[in-house]
Amino acid sequence: MRSTTLLALLAVVLLYLVSGALVFQALEQPHEQQAQRELGEVREKFLRAHPCVSDQDLGLFIKEVADALGGGANPDTNSTSNSSHSAWDLGSAFFFSGTIITTIGYGNAALRTDAGRLFCIFYALVGIPLFGILLAGVGDRLGSSLRRGIGHIEAIFLKWRVPPGLVRILSAVLFLLLGCLLFVLTPTFVFCYVEGWSKLEAIYFVVVTLTTVGFGDYVAGASPNQNSAAYQPLVWFWILLGLAYFASVLTTIGNWLRVVSRRTRAEMGGLTAQAASWTGTVTARVTQRVGPTAPPPPEKERPPLPPPPCPAQPASRPLSPAAPEKTEPPSPPTPPTPPTASALDYPSENLAFIDESSDTQSERGCALPRAPRGSRRPLNTHRKPARPCGPGRPRDKGVPA
């Protein structure tokens, strides 16, 4: 991610946080001030009704009650009642362990002992990755099952000759609606019936739980009136399936965004290639019409090209019998090399090769056997053109084998 994009994203998040802070402050601060005034009025009323209790003793008592409530104590239960409700029975402890590994952490029940806090550290470090692996597997299996069921509905739509693009949109909408029906709306009505909450409180608890926010002001099964030991474990299994569904939804959205990004990049690459091709074509046409505006810069002097391989010297020159030469077997014929661009680059050298005699070329480029110093080469004013080398070349008359 580029630095500018990262800074822009950070600015958007900070702006979102500030806007949320202003809204929550405007909504919740008046209610807090009202509750504080009501608490002061109740306190003054209690002191007037019980003049033997001092203001300092009452403050200490309220603080101890608040600490006890934070530790899980229930104000409706006292030493004289026969209630067997406990915040740390097996079902409640199982639910508390589930809130640790799911990272929800309601906060309604907290650890008060040092041994419990130390155990919680290692328990969370092992349990959170383990639950992440389980969540990925359950989400994959759950998403596959839902998509398989929606695939049958897509087949029905295709039989009705519905356009494929519309079918994809309908399948995505059905996937979202089916998941919301199973994991949001149905638990909402269940909590309304079991916990006695309003519909707003129930759906608030569902959303806060499945988003792993977990404020703790509403917790399923935390009421003393709930005596079923299997209720909170069932709630935890609902949390597992709900989190898996939301994980599969997020995975589907991520895959869709990845596909859209690839298509966008491919389209932009095609447009860039077309623009480059069009620019090159226009530039070439303008250059052909206008012509070169300035002569090309002079090229640097290149070294002379080596002479081309010369054909073998024709055997029309008699050799001295005193110095017989060992002849090697003839090599296979090589096709004549076509003229290269060097002749066009260096016309003077090309003409020099035409004007020079074959003897001069032979002395420069071909290593021919020389006669001994005592014998002179007979003059031959009539020079024959060079013949191609090869085994199939006819011999000249008068040349000894």
C-alpha cells in the first residue's frame, strides 16, 4: 500500500472515530448526568431517613457494594436466601472460557485471584489460535453448505431463463438473507422469550456478540432466574456458528473484491496498451509527412571490416616440382554468403574489393602455399575468374593431379 493511500485511510478512520465520539457524547452524556443526580438525591434521602449513618460510612458501603457487584455478586441473593445461583457453576464457567477464546470478553464476570489471572494468560494464548483454526474450518463447511443450497435455486432461475448476471445478484442476496434469518433474527426472538428482553435489547446483544465487541451490559444466562445448566453452552455454540457465518461472508466479500480488482487492472492494462499503440501510430504518420527536421548525426569511424573468406586459389599456376605440397581432402562446399549491410555502410571498401586483383586478396586473406624462393612465378596476364571450391569442381587442364 502506498504512503499516500495509507495516510488517507488513517485520516478517514480518525475522522470516523471523532464523528462517533461526538455522537455518543451527545446521546449518552445527558443520561449519565441524570443518573448521577438521581443517585445524589437517593443518598441525601437515605441520610435524612437514617441520621445515625454518617456520609462517610455510607460512601464506603456504596464502594464495597460496587466492588462486590463487579466480582460477580448478586444483590438479589443474600445469606438468608436459599438460592443456589453461582456465577462460577459449570455452565457459567464453560461460557466464560468460551468468551476468552472467542475474544468477546463481556466483562460481567472477571477474575479476582492471582492464580486465575495467571492461568487465563496461558489459556488465552493457546485457546485463541485453536479457536481460529476451528472457526476457519466451520466457516468453510458452513459456507459450502449454504452455497450448495443456493446453487439449486440458481438452477431453477436458469431454467426460467433468468439472465446470469441477475441470478448472481439474487444468489448473493439469498446467501445474506438466509444467514441473517438463521443467526440473527431467530436468536433475537429466542432471547426475547427466554431472557425477557425487548426486541431492541435482544438484537443489540446479538450484534454486539457476533461482532465480538461484548460490552457485558446484556449477557445471556447471567440472570439469577436462569437455572438451566445447558443454556449458556448452547448460547456458545450459537456464537460459534454465527461467527463462522460472518467469517464466510467476509471471505466471500474479499474474494469478490479481489476478482473486481483483477478485472479492473486487466482493463486498465488493455486501455494503456491501446493508448500506447495509438500514440505510436500517430507519431509515425506525422514523422512520415513532415520528414526529418535535421540531418542525422555523423557516425563514428568504424574499423575496417575483415576481408571476406576467399575461395581457394585456382590450380592454373604451376607449382615447382621440387617442393611437393601435401594436399588436404577437400572440404564440403559452403554456400556463398549473401551481401550484408556492411557493404552499404562502407561503399569505398566494397569498391576496393572489386578493383583489387585476386592475388592481392589471396595474399591478404588466404593463406596459400608459397613456392620456394629459387623459382619464380610465371607471368599470367590473362587471369581467370575464381571458381567455387568443392569436390565437384572440374580440374583445369594441364594441372598435375
